[in-house]
Amino acid sequence: MFERFTDEARQVVVLAQEEARLMRHGHIGTEHLLVGLARVGDDVAAPMLQAHGLTGEKARAEVVAIVGIGNAEPGGQIPFTPAAHDALEATIRESLELGHDRVEPAHLLLGVLRQRDGVARRVLSGAGAHPPEARAEIERRLAETVRPGAGAPAEPGAPVPVRLGEALVGDLGNPRVDGELLLQVLERGGAVAAWLRERGVDEHAVRRMLGEP
């Protein structure tokens, strides 16, 4: 899942795990991702959160005020909650929909905002960062600060470079690239794969489209 993530976006996930351990929670939720986003120090997500008063310390305090300190023993692998897992998957959709070829922390924040029942949305709304306005603000900041070659928005009608793992395989709009990307989504599973399968788009259908047996 994390192949498309920039170093800063991966650091958010590492910090979220650290926050879950610090709060003695037995899971990583959207709230922990939010604190990680406030701490990571990127060019978009952290400044946007800080503009609403959500520094790392403040975001952590708000999370603890809502869910409290847990009693889980620190150490070991900590699982993601369903909402956090969905938020991570949504980051890839967010980056693709914006024409970006890498996942930045800002895309992760957009993914977190999609989770209606997540604790993170309660923290954000309490700070005055209501989802529709927050989304518009993030997209505006992305357009102003995104680095060329690390997720720059494509011109309308221009090809969008796609990476599978670390390999640049081509451009969206190329049937072979589109098909391979669909296969990757279906093989990984998750909400998008389920949505495609419900509409009859499975591995066999994609391979037929690609002319494969």
C-alpha cells in the first residue's frame, strides 16, 4: 500500500504508530494519523492544521480528551482500525484524482477527512476545520506548493505518469497502463476493489480488455 507514499507520508504512519503506543491504545485510528500529520512538518498538511490551532501537542490533547488513555501494553505490531485502513486506501484515490503521481501527507489528510465516523473528523470540526472547507483549503495549498515531479497537477488532457511500486510504467489514458493499475487495485483488495467487483470489473474482465488469455 505504501509504495506510492513519499518519505513524509510514510513518516506520518510511523508517527501515528508512535502516538498509539504513547496513548496506550491497541490500534492505530484516524486520530493517531491526524496527530502524525500535525507533527510531520510538511508543506501543506501541518501548516493547514496549525492554522486551526492543531499543533502536534494540541492535536494529541484533543484526542486524549475524546478517547482517553488506554491500557494496552506497548510493543509489537499495532493494527489499523477499519476507518484508518480506509483512510490510507483513500489517499491513493485522492492523489490520482488530483493528477498527482505520489502520495503526500496532504493526500493522507484528505483521506482522513473522508472517514465520517472517525475521531479525527471530530477533532478537526472542533477546531473549526469543517470537512468541505478543509478539503478546499488543502487542495488550494497543494496547488500552490506541490513540487514538480513529486505530484504536480497535470494540465487538462495531459498524460498522468503512473508508478507501480518504484517503476514508472507509463501514463493514465494508455490502455495497458490503465489495465495494469486496475489489476493492482483488484489484487490488493479493499473498498475500491470491492466497488469494482460489484460492477463486474474483476481480474478476468481486465485481462480480456488487455487481450490476455
